[in-house]
Amino acid sequence: MVEALPIMSSSPVLELRGLTKVYDGKFTALSDVDLSIQPGEIFALLGPNGAGKTTLIGSVCGLVNKTRGKMLLFGKDLDEDPVGPRHQVGLVPQEINFDPFFTVAESLYIQQGYYGQRKDEARVKEVLTALNLHTKADALTRALSGGMKRRLLIAKALVHRPRLVFLDEPTAGVDVELRRDLWTYVRKLAAEGTTIVLTTHYLEEAEELADRVGVINEGRLLLVEEKHALLRRLGEKRLVVTFTQPVTTLPEAARIPGITLAEDGLSLVYAEREGCAPAGDLLRALYTQGLPVCDVETRHSRLEDILIDILRGKPSSAPSSAA
Ligand SMILES: Nc1ncnc2c1ncn2[C@@H]1O[C@H](COP(=O)(O)OP(=O)(O)OP(=O)(O)O)[C@@H](O)[C@H]1O
Ligand SMILES: [Mg+2]
């Protein structure tokens, strides 16, 4: 049995300092990444294809040899102890990669052995049930559907009760139901104290699950911020007002920054940001001045809009901190 490492709730589960990876001596996939992951949090690492997410995860899990920098896992320097701390990490890899000749249950027993644990049938049953795979326990892994293979990857990552789990695009190609089931399961794990690092291109997934968000692009960590703070800081409410007749000029009270009147005068858009006049003030001004309002529609920007702004380097999206 692997001895549990002491839990020190205040110290980070994972700390990266100046983590750099140069592939083949010429391509920098990770550049000086500093990042701390706190116990029990769900951290979403977001970025476009090729940003360096899988390279970062691979470095921590020992699948990629870092070029420079320090990695402290549960407070232990991975240069000094590359094996012990990694026994308490689970990885759902982006690529499906298991031996097709074992059954589902066998592959989970093998995984327990691989992490230095005894065969634990109850745990295997529990994980398979949680992932709705229990009816396939005796099926050969090659006989699983694509989505079921993805579920098995998740089961393999969790069966040894890791304290830190990397989910590298865990829901790529899975149905809506599994996505929802997985979200529920991830929340349960986090509530029990498991730390989760998630990468995903489904931004609603990050929006739904994450406590904090990190944005990476071309190997550089551009921003790390608490999700709600980020949505408050960079998100905006968009108010679209349509008129029954063209409006040529807006009344003085409605001429506030953030308003754009359409060229044909039949609508206006107001982008309400933190610290700006509330949309209600604008509506009041429009009604009291007797403008011919026909319809009002509001929309809140989502993480997706914000990520695009950050990646495009919109100045207002400048990072407040990056660690
Ligand atoms: N073994 C390798 N040898 C050379 N270059 C590599 C290797 N693995 C990854 N890269 C390059 O490093 C960069 C980062 O790749 P990585 O897989 O970390 O991106 P990612 O953020 O996970 O992307 P995706 O969202 O597509 O999964 C890419 O440009 C990729 O081509
Ligand atoms: Mg990847």
C-alpha cells in the first residue's frame, strides 16, 4: 500500500515555478509557467489547440520531460522524488490508450496494482457504478463504444483514489448525459477534498465547474483568476432595444458611454460593464423621453466571449495576476 502523504490544507497541492518545455531543443511549448493549485479546488486550464495544456499536465504526470523549472507536488520536489507524490495523482488523458485485450474490471485492477494498491473489488464496483459502466465490467475494452471508452479512462484515473486529478478534455466526444453525470461526479469529488485540474474546449463546462480559471496561449500563462471575479471584471451585459420607428438622436439622459445607436435608428445596443450606469437607468430615460421602444433583450457575456477577448489581447482583459 502507498502511504498517504500528510494533507496540509494551507499549502498548495501543486506548485509550478518557471516551468519550461522546449521540444527537440527548438520548439518552446511551455514558457516560464508559474502556477499554484490549491487543495480541493476545481481549476480549469483553458487555451486554444497547441497552447501547451497537455504538455503542462504531461510534465506533472511524468510523461513529458520538462526542460527547466520546479514542480512541487504535495510539497515534494519532483526532481528529488519523481515517483512517490505521483502515486496520488490521477490522469484522464486526452488520447484513448488502453490494452484492448483486458476486460473493463481487469483493467481497473491492473491500474490499482500499478499505483501500488491491493485489488479492491468494492472500489472498482463503486467507480464503475458512478460512471454508469457497471453493466460492462466483464466486457473486453475493445468492445466498448467510444463514449464508454472515455468513461473507462475516467474510471482508471480515479480508481486509486488520487488526491489530485487531471482531466484532459474528459468529455471530448461524449454524450450530453455523460457530460452531466461527469460534472456531478467531479463536484462530488471536489466536495470530498479531491483537487481537480480540467482542460476543456467546452467553455460552458469550465463555466459550470471551475472555481478558478487559467488561460494559456503559446506556452505562456496569460491569466489566473477566480471564475466569478473574472466574469464580473470582464463580462458585460448587453441590452438591445428595438424601436418601432427610426430614432435619429438620443435624448441627453440616454447618451451614456457604451451605447451604440444603429445606423438605421431602429435599435440600440448598450454594453453594461462593472462600474457603468445600470441598464435600468437607460431604459427609464428612453421611456420618460417617449422613445418608441418595441422590444428589449438582454444577454450576459459568457466565459467564451471573455476567453476570446483575452486571446485577442484586448487591453481591458489584462491579467490581474498570473499565478
Ligand atoms: N512530442 C512532441 N514533440 C514536438 N512538439 C510537440 C510534442 N508534443 C506537443 N508538441 C507541440 O507543443 C505544442 C503544445 O502542445 P499541447 O499538446 O501541449 O497543446 P494543447 O494545449 O494540449 O492543445 P490541444 O487543445 O490541441 O490538446 C504544440 O505546438 C504541439 O505541436
Ligand atoms: Mg491537449
